[in-house]
Amino acid sequence: MSKAHTCCCYCIAILIILIIALAVLFAVMKPKQPIVTARLVGVESVDFNLSSLPPTLNVTMDVIISIKNRNYATFIYDNTTTSIYYKEDIIAEAPMEAGLTRARSTSDVSTSVVVIADKLLSDPVFYADVVLTGVLRLTSTSSLHGRVDVLGVLKRRATVHTDCDISVYVWNETSVSDCRSVFKVGDSMGWTTPSDPNMMPFNQWAEKNRFKIGDSLLFVYDSNKDSVLQVTKDDYDSCNTASPITTFKNDGNTVFTFSQSGPFYFISGTHDNCVMNEKMIIVVLSDRSGKSASPSGSNQPTSPPGEGTSTTDTPPPSSPNGATYMVNGFMVSVGVLIGSFLLVI
């Protein structure tokens, strides 16, 4: 074998190694969706005064927002606000300033939320929820917008939405929170026909995220031209729209909540759109927390918008003793009387 031929073989081998190395590098460096979780870590104080006129209820809670950056580049996020709701009314907001999370790391941002529920005390339903049970049940919604820039070549905008159910035990000043994420399908592209029918952009989007039981999908689309269906694998493969597992209200903002692990198949309700690859497979991770799940996914409304789930494992408070029951019973009676008085005037 000549030296020229041997040199050529070496060059080809080196070229192949470089191509493989670049492919691996781009796979590793490919921007990934950060995992954001909101945790209610404690109740600083509860001011629950039924003896005043009008009665007052102020609760200060500590919230930590954790941002896990899975990328080999810095994740830079914008200002955001966590809104606290009682039923459908906003009763508090927690601002979080813009910042960054370095590559392959997790940053925790602490903030305090002051819930001033004085205006709710004239609501008889609120009395039943709080005064009689001693539990203030709230929900929260957070939306975090940011971007990942890998070597100035691979760029990705990321939007992460987290909803939480929060229970504050006003007598014992303890709390429990259960959080899950809302993912906008396709991010800024939304649920629409791909520009390249030979590509599978929604499956590529799904592969960048991690889905858990309790998380939700938000499909945003033009309701005059499109829709979304949950189907079986066979119907997904054949784009059969005639026998879906689940149909949804065609309002252009469809929310689907995962209540079990395993694969889920979605297609456009328009057959031609599905043939052009407007369809998606989602795989939900198994629940290892020991919580039971209902047998199928559900279509539940949730706050408009991601990734990650979080649960604080603070146990419910222990039962109060007999003396506490007597004091609480007296306070409840006073509270009900005051509530009736406020409703009359």
C-alpha cells in the first residue's frame, strides 16, 4: 500500500471521527427546557383576629422558586411574578427579579408573599372554608420567561409555567403545597401545521421536556381552522380522526392534564393537517412518590400558562387538644356572628 493511499485512509478516518465528535457535541449542547419548581417552604406569620371589627386575616408565606438549568450554557430569565388566588380572586403577588442560572446548576430564588384576606371575610363561603375548618386553600400561578444561548449558535427561548395548590393551616401556622407545570405545546409556534411536512417538530419539542403526572399541556391554535384530539397509537399512525379517545371544546386554548404515566397520542382534528405531521407523542414519567393516580388523563381547566413538579412534604397539623377546641369553638361562633352582621350591613 502506497504512502499516499495510507495518508488518504488516515484523513478519512480523522474526518469521520471529527464528524462523530461534532454530532455528539451538538447533541450534548442542544438547548433543553429548564426545570422550574415553586415550593411553599413555610408560613412566617398568621394574623387571624376575629375580635376586631372588621375581622382581619393576614398571612405571610415564604416561597422558593428553584431553577434547574440542564444546559451547558447559562439560562437567563426575565422579571416574573407569582400570583396567589383564593378561588378566582388574586389576593397577593410575589415579584421575582431577572437573573441567571449557570450551566448545569440549580439556583434557588427566595421571596415572601403577604396574603391580605380582609376583604374576603364578608364572604360566607370563605367562613366555611377558613373559620370552620381552619384551612386557607389557595392556588398560585408562575410564568418564567428566559433564553439559552449555546456558543452564539444554538439559541432557544424558554417559557416555564407552574401552578400550585396551597393549604395554609391558620391555627397551627403550617402549610402544604403541591405544584405542577403547564407546557405550551410547540412554545411560540403553537399547535399548527409544520412548515416542513417532512419534519416532526412536535415530537422534537416533546423530547426536550420531561412530563410528570399532574402536569398539563396547553394547545393554542386557530379554532376556525384546527383542533386537537387524543387518540390511540393506531389512530395516531393512520391519522384517523373518526374515533378519538378524547375530544375537547374547540376554543383555541385546550388544556389536557396527565393523571397517569405512559404514552399519550395527540393529532390534529383535521385529517390533512395530521398527514402533514401536526401530531405528537408524549411520554409521562412514572410516579415514584407513592401517590395513586386515576386511570386516565383528564381535560381539566387550569390557569393559563413548560417543566417539573414540586411537592412540599410538610404533614398536616396534628389535632388540637380539648382546650384548643373550646377556644376555637368560641372564636368560630364569634366569627359566624360577625360574618352575619357584615352580610346584613
